[in-house]
Amino acid sequence: PGQLLGEEIKEDALENECDPAYENPDNGRVLYPCGLIANSQFNDTFTGYYCESDDTCAVLSGDDWGDDGIAWSSDSERFKKRTLESDETKEGYFGYNLTAVDDQEFIVWMRSGTGSTQ
């Protein structure tokens, strides 16, 4: 939705785009970001290992093993963080903080798949 592009959206249009994950049920404030996909991100982190031919293994680490630059540049340019309005919140369901819209992992998560599920 336009909310992810840093645009200010009228409340009725935003509710239509984001329903049913539109507002925090505890405080009635609009979720930023809103919508089911934005509010269903999971933690899929893992540890990678590199093993030598002599069966000695080491954990991959360092600058080459991070999340910088994992989103397509065309997507990174589209997602814009902005200052929250007074009726918005980054506190999602069950009190957890919502991910920043310019976070690389979030941008990858928000890229919809191209295949149909129907």
C-alpha cells in the first residue's frame, strides 16, 4: 500500500487496504506498517557452516554474511520510512514492535511471489 511508500493515506482508504490488520486492538491506533503480510513476518535466521575436506567446520561470519543489500535496489528505493502520525503506532498485536519499512529483511518479505496459489 501507499503507506509503505512513505505516502500519507486517508484513513478510510488505508482501512480498506489493510483490513483485517489495520489497527492495534489494544489502543485503536493504526498499525505502521499495516496489513496481514507486513504483520506476519517471521524470524527465519539460521547459522551457516563451512566444512573443509578434513571434516573440520567453522561458522560463517563477517561482512559477507549479513543482510545488507539483500533486497532488490528497485524495492529498496520504493519503501520509505516516515514520521508516524499521532494516530499511528509501531506496536503490533501482542505488544511486539513492528519492523521498520526500510529494513532489508522486511522489504524482501514484502515482495509477493509470482506464482498463483489457486
